[in-house]
Amino acid sequence: MTIIEGTDKTFVNDVEGVDSGTVLVYFWAPWCPPCKILGPIVNNVDKLIGDKITISKINVDDNPESAMKFGVMSIPTLIVFQNGEMKSKKIGLQSEEQLVQWLEEYM
């Protein structure tokens, strides 16, 4: 699977569609030090379980509406959606093991 570079315009179709399945939305910014660490971890998670979930990366500087809509106050923030419905949120740096274990609940 490939990671989607999400935007405010594509969010409804990519994430909130009733048939969108399980989507991990990764809110980040290029200037954020923990995001620089989490980025490669998210890429590894995509290689491990990307066939079971979709990952959408949202740059909060370029896409403030999506971040505001879901109360993203600090980054990195990770939110799991299933068929358009927000299911769970994690804030801050996560290890690969923590992410996979968290996401297994939604696969």
C-alpha cells in the first residue's frame, strides 16, 4: 500500500467515506522534531500492515481545517477512522510496536 498525502479537500473522500475502511490519519508538520522521528515509523507500519489499513498523512500547516475539525492541538497526532467514523486518537511519539498493537484492534 502507499501512504496518501491527504489534504483538507480530499479528507472527506479519503477518510470520511462510509466505505473508506480503516484509515490511520497522521497529523504532522515538517518543522516538528517528534514528527521527524515518527515519519519513518509510520512508513514501516505501512510496510507491515498497509494491506489492511490506509494511512493518510496530513500536513497541519497546509491543511488546518482537518486538524481543527478533529481537535488536533499538538503534533504528532494519530487518529483511527473506520468507515468514516473516528474511533481512537493518540498524541505524541509512538514506537512501531505501540502503533501496530493499537491498530490491530481495528483491522
